[in-house]
Amino acid sequence: MSDTGAKFHSALSITNVKSLVPFTLDIENGPYHSWVALFKVQARVHNLMHHIIPPTEVAAKAKIDALRVADPELYDLLDAAVLQWIYGTISPELLQAILVKDDTVAKSWQRLETIFKDNKGSRATHLEEELAAVSLEKISSADAYCNHVKTLADKLADVDAPVANSRLVLWLIGGLPQAYSGTVDFVQNQDPLPPFENVQSRIKLAERTLKNRLSKEAGGTATFIASTGGAQPGNMDHVNSNHQHNYSSNSNHGRNNNTKNKKKIIIGRTMGKTATLAAVGVARTVAAAPTSGRLAVTASGSGVTSSSHTPYGQWPQQWAAPPCPYPTAPMQQQHPAMQPGNAH
């Protein structure tokens, strides 16, 4: 076998390590626990764990030393490849913090571990306080809520303060709102408490149930609004008030029309009486007037008779005004000669 074939290794064919380790390690929010787990998987696939964490056992250490002596060039090439994986999956701030000239994978790995595990006691205290205050109402979904609780537990494990399953489950259900009370009661009544993964699955199922129920209620409300012409249940008072207002308006309008009709009847009766009294007065006045040169009205009402024509220069005096249609005193009995039947 040629030298080129002897120096080939599967780790050298990897060109995009981010597709295999999708997390970007960061000082503030970087998932160190998850990043380490995925990175170790990648190293074991290519049998390169001894580059990351050198073995301490005598037999294993002797085997690694033999590989280094047999092909030092390939050993250094693989160490540089793994170091490149580290540099490609951390943030620029972390890279600046650990970057050293002519470095090795083991030394670089140790510096990263020191950064994330420094001040273990204070880190553990802050993480426990954050875990106790976490709530589903502050997070967008149940899936994100469970993942956040799991991430905090992993960070506690990174600082040598691992969380037991029972304690983690109690923290998980302690941040659920009142709508999940059924799930909380079910989990608390289990002895021993179920694993974290089972509780996580039950919380997600409860979330889907609540969403389906809300969507059905929203659909029922929309159907009710469409059937009532856009009036929601909260606005039915407004609809009722409008109905009552229209009923009152129609009733008032009917009463006003009745009042107007009554007024018209009274006025008509009054005008009829007035016209009758006025006609009687005019007839009496005309009958009492001289017949020469004037119009005369017969008592029988058979017609109008005319006497001889009177010139304009001899036009008689103006007729007297008719009596008041509403006399304030009883009318006196007139002389028989003034009655229309006695007119000549």
C-alpha cells in the first residue's frame, strides 16, 4: 500500500462539521452540555476520543503511544482536523479566549472546560434559582418550556450539581399554569414519580388538547355571531335595547298619530259649528236688507231674485257685520219681521 493510502482517515473527509454538531457554543447562552455530547459522538465515530481526552490507564496509554510512534505525521494530521472541528463550532468570543499558537486538541478542550466549569458553587446557585422561577406562561410553547428546563438541568450537571429525576419532575410541573391542573395531579399521585421524558410527553399532549378545545369554542362563537348578524353575546344587551327603543318609538308614534287625529276631529267639529253660525247670520242679514236694487235670498232657498238695476252712483250703504260666531251672551229673540220667512 502506498504512503498516501496509509495516511487516509475517515475524519479527513469531513468538510462541514456544523451539519454534525449543529450547536454553536457560546459563553452566555451556549449549550455546553449538548455541545460536548455531540462532539464526543463525532469523535467516537472516527475513533479519535484519545485526542480529546488522553487515556490514563497504562494499557490504553501504551497503545496510543504506539500509534503516535508508528505514524507521527498521521497522528498530528488527525489532531489538527479535530482542532479544526472545535474552532468551527464555537463563537468568535470563545475562539479568541482559547486560541493558542501550535495548540493541541487536548489542551484546547481543557481550556473550554475550565471556562464553563469555573466557580461551580456560584453557578449552581444561580442555575437553581432560575430553574425554580421558570414558568410555562413566560414561554411560547410546552415544547420550548420542557427543553428550557432540561437545558438548565444539563448546566447544573456541567458544574457538578446534577439534578435527580424526581426533583427535576417536580420543578417541571411546578411551573405549569392552572389549566394543566389535571396533569399536575396525575403526576403527583404517581409513586415513584415518572421519568422526565414521560412527564414531558404528557404536558405536550395536554397542550394539544387545550388548543383543540379553544379552537372549537372559537368556531362555535363565530357561528353564533354569523347567526345573530354580527352581534356577539356581550352585545346582546345592545340588540335588546335597540329593539326596546324601536318598540317605544313605534308606540310613541302611534300615540302621537292618535292624538293628532283627535285634534283634527275636534278642530273639524269646531269649524263646522263656526261655519254654520256664520251662514245663519249672513242669511238673516241679507233677508232683513231692502230688496230694491239688491240681491234677496228667499226663505225657502229656492234661488236668488234680483230687483231693478241700481246705478253705481246710488249704490246703497255697506251691509252690517255678521254677529260673532261665538256669542258671549244668549241671542235675543228677533222681531218676526226680521226672520227670513217674512222678507218681502
